[in-house]
Amino acid sequence: MERVEYVDRVKHVWSEYRTNDEELAFALGIEEEAESVDVSTKDGVTNVTVFTTEAVYHFGTFRADYVGHASRALVQLLQHFRVNLPIDFVVAHQTFHVYLKGGKIVAGEKEYPIAERSEGYELVEPVEWMVASSVLDVVLRLAEEYEVTREQIVESAVGTFYALLSVAEEHDVEPGTVISMLTELMHRHDEYAKEHELSTLNR
């Protein structure tokens, strides 16, 4: 369901649907032209506000802080309003404002130019992700230690990360919960290995 209020003579529509699928279905039925879109993420909650030529729409079930069903649904919502952004851009920034008429996306102190194409607005040029020096140092150290290329280290890390997210999504838990369970499992394995080694020495 939706709740409608007028604030300073501007129509505001709050979505009160409880799932991504319901909210997305509602959003796909909006035929008004979007002027700007705001995505704001804080403490695991993502609020999406769409400013159209006729109203302001508020959504609250989507997510921009991890790759999963809720973030893919958010990408679909953006596409409906003619904003075509790759999911990695959305998850990397989590909080940003899209100015369709202004031709830019503002994320913190950074601005990314966008241009109107046949299918909607897209980034003018590929975004180059910056890697912190501390992360790069770890990549270089691991590559040297295991005698593999830096690319193989990064690909392995990304693959593991996505596998972790997939497991979390499949069981409907947070990624941190999966990590905690794995950590506890490894801790128990180490204790078992030590006990087995001691019992072997005492024979």
C-alpha cells in the first residue's frame, strides 16, 4: 500500500510495502518522468527517493550495501526511471544522488558525469576504482608468498566474496553471520587438531 501526504504543496508518496518485489512492482507502475534520484544508506538501511515531475516517491526495502536480491531490485528500479548503473557502482558507493537534468551523479565529494543514451542515462566513461595502498600491499605480499600473479589473488578474493554473499542470501542471513560461523568452525577445528596431536604424543 502507499501513503500520500502533501508537504508544502508537493505530493509525497511513501511506499509501505514490506518486500523488495512489492515495492518494485509499485515503482514499475509509475509512469512519471524522473528528474533526480537519491539513494542513501546508513546502518544497514537504504532509503531511495525518486523526484518526478509530479511527486516525490519514498522507498525503504531496497539495499545498496551488498550484492543480493534487494540491490538487484534497486538496479531495476533505477533502470525504470532511465538510470542505468552497474550494480558494482551502486554497492561501491551506497549513498549518491543522480541529477538526470544536471547530467551527473554526486557521491560524497566525487562527481561522475552521465549522458542520455537510447536506453536511458549512463556513465559517460568507465569508473576507475581506487585501491587503498594498504590493500595493494597485502595483494603484493600474498602474490609473492604464494608465487602467483596479482590478478589471481584479486580474482580469488572476489570469487570468495561473492560465494560468501551467495551463501548469506540463500540462507537469509547477514554476511557477518556466515563469517562468524566459519570463524567458530575453524576455531573448533584447530582445538580438535591440537587435542588429537597431544593424544598421539601421549601414547
